[in-house]
Amino acid sequence: MSKKIKVRFAPSPTGDLHVGNIRTALFDWAYARHTGGTFLFRIEDTDTTRVTDEYINAAIDTLKWLGLDWDEGPEVGGDNGPYLQSQRLDIYAHWAAKFIEQKDAYHCYCSPEELEAVREAQRAANQAPGYNGHCRDLTVEQIAAYKTQGRAAVVRMRMPDGGTTFNDLIRGEMAFDHKFVPDFVLVRADGSPLYTLAVAVDDILMKVTHVLRGEDLLSSTPRQIRVYQAMGVSLEDYPVFAHLPFVMGADNAKLSKRNGEVSIAWYRDKGFLPEAICNYLALLGWSPGDDRENLTMKELCELFTVEKVNSSPARFDMKKLEAINGDKIRALTIDDFLTWALPFLIKAQVISGAEDEVALVKRALPIIQERIIMLSEIPAMLKFLFVKDFAIEPESLSKVTESGAKDVLARSLKELEPITDWTHEAIEAALRASLIEEMGLKPRIAFGAVRIATTGSTISPPLFESMELLGKAASLSRIAAALTL
């Protein structure tokens, strides 16, 4: 009987979660949902110099915002907690001590200066840099001498001769020669565990069956397998590894965590919908098997398998993400669109959130829904409806003060004043008849001046619908004011 799938997302929150993190979390989540398995969320916060509570809380909030709900972990609980590594230090200390007792690990007293000297000598001899095993077999007398000198010791794992092989679900059979995998540090001199110890111990104790992670961690796999061996884990209980391809930028460089534009917080602030982000990130290295690029989260869960993930690097394409986001915005109901739009309008101080303002926003949203690709565009599009001290943008002012524009505005004012049924159909009919048919103007010339006079900008939602929303009194007042400039 096959084991129930259990995957884990285990970020080290030293900053905002970024595209690479979230793609891993998404693939974990989708694989768990596809197989009816468990999605575990664990916080790897042993690096106390860089991890902060702010980043931990932000990581939790980001997963919630994206809809990547976890079955086990912070706030949810489970049978294998605690789920913050900083609360599991006694567990790691126990296993490190056990490894020393078993002779799988040993204390290393080499100073940083001595280790660097070894590396320099290795480089000079064209050898791969790595620990030379100096402290592997110290005598009792040598250990006593080092302690007398006050030297601090780290704990190192012994790597046996030979090699490590394992089957990667994405890359196939992988082999590592231990000549290039030297004895590695498990515990720092201050007693704090390193990633390789903590992650391996946790994956075993939390019964993780599959580890999906970036290919940058591929070379650390033999070390983790060595920890499994020292723990006495049977081969069939090792987690299965799947190393995801790099995500490259437009310049073919690997996307960096330190690049602000790849943090999920940046995309959130720009007005990308969580489903659009997940939809696009799913396509970075994976395909549903057909030409579809617009997927719902339900469809992703139904279709996703790790075996379909490509081993080649994926290229991040902002234009494609924007296109998918635009599609997702257009698919929203007006009520859902309103829910997403209001925080952006309030943050930009376009509205306060009053009931009458919200009602007007709801009326306005259908005329911009087909025209925006990010929610952050909404305030600039709709601010003309709410501004108290209306003024034409300086860069557009000349287009309503030239003589031809004055004629257009004067004629528009004359034709619009008699309208009693202030609808966009009536407004359009009146202006087309007078400006296009009678004055013989091209629409761009005719309606451009009216657009600037009523909205203050050359860029706005559709003119006639905008004027209907603005109302007759405000529309005519603004046109009249433009004539005085």
C-alpha cells in the first residue's frame, strides 16, 4: 500500500517571500491537493541574525492571501509540532549528540583562519575546496589541548567513502561522489544547528514523503541523505526529492530574492490578483499538457503532477503575467471587482469609503474592467469622479486652450445643455452629430478636448460613460470652466 503524500513548504523568512519561494509553495500545495495528501508549512527560523517576527508574520499572511491553505503548521497545529525551528532546538541538539555518540559525527576545533588557509592551499593546487578531515580522528590528548586553548568546537558529520545516488522525480537518477562532498558542519560553535541538520531531522520526524525545492539545493541532497542514514531511517522511508528548475529573468540571470520586484508583496501592491500570480507561476516549469494558459486553482489541482515539471530553466515574462492578470480581472463579478478595487481607491485617498462613494465606484467599474491589467490603475482612472478641486493636468492643458479646442468645447456645451435624459447614449448622439457630422472633425480631435475638459486627462475610461457617471451639472461646469482658461 502506497504512503499518503506529504509535502512541506519550509521557507527561511529573512525577507519577503518571492517568486521562487511561492512557486515552490504552489507546486507543493497543488501536489498535495491533487493526490489527496497533506501540505505542511514549517518556518525555518534558526538564523536569528536575519529572521524577524515581521517576516514570519508576512510569510503566513502571504500564503493566506494567495489561498495556499496548509493542513499542518503555524496557526493550524498538527501532530508533529512545533512548526518553528527555533522552538525545536532541543530536538536538533539531541540528534547531534546521538550522532557523536554513534561516531557518525565529531567535534571539529579548526579555527576559521585555519580553514581558510586549507582552502587557499587547495585552490593553489587546483583541488576542490573543502574540509580536509583534520579533526576526524583526534586523540584524547589533542582534544584536551584544544580545550585548554579555549577553542570552540563545531559538530561535523563524517561522510563515508563512496557516493550517494537517488532518483529525482524531475531529473532522474542522480549520483554524487563523496570525494566532492567533504565532512560538513551540523552545529555551529555557539550550539545553533545548521540548515542541513534541522531540515533533514524535521523532514523525517514530520513524516514528509516528498521534498519539492529549487535546484540550487540539489548539491545539498547527499548531506541530507547522510543525516537520514545516521538517524537509522530505512531507505524506503527517505523522502523523495524533486528539484524544480531555476526561474530566470529577461536577462537570463537567475531571479534574485534581493530584487524588490520579485517579492510577492510588490506584486500585491501593484494590484495583481492572487489567482493570477498562482496561475502564472504554475506555468514556470510546468504545463497542463495543452495550450491553456488561463487556469483556475481547481483546474490546477486536478491537473498538476510533479512528473510533468520540466528540468529546464523557466523564463519569467512580466507581459504574460500582466495578460493573465487582465484576464482574471475581466472574469470577476462586479461585486468581487468592487471588493478588490476599494482598498486601492482608499489607499490612494481617492475615496474615504463612504456609502455614496462606493455606490458610484460600483457603477463605474464596468467601464474600466475591460481596460486595466492591474488594480493599481483604478485610482488614476476614477479619480476624476471624486476630486473636490478639479484641475486639468498641466501636460494636457494646452490641448484645451488652443483656439480649435475652444470652438469644440463651446459647441459641446451648447449641444449638451438641452439634454434631459443624461445617458451615455444621448451624450454620444449629441456630440457626434455636432462635432463629427456638422463640424467635420475627426473623433480624436473632437472628443479629445471634451475628455480633457471633463476628466482632466488624455487618459480616462470611455468618454460618454464617464460623463454619464460624472453627471450633467459637473460635466457642463467643467467644460464651461475649461473655456475660461
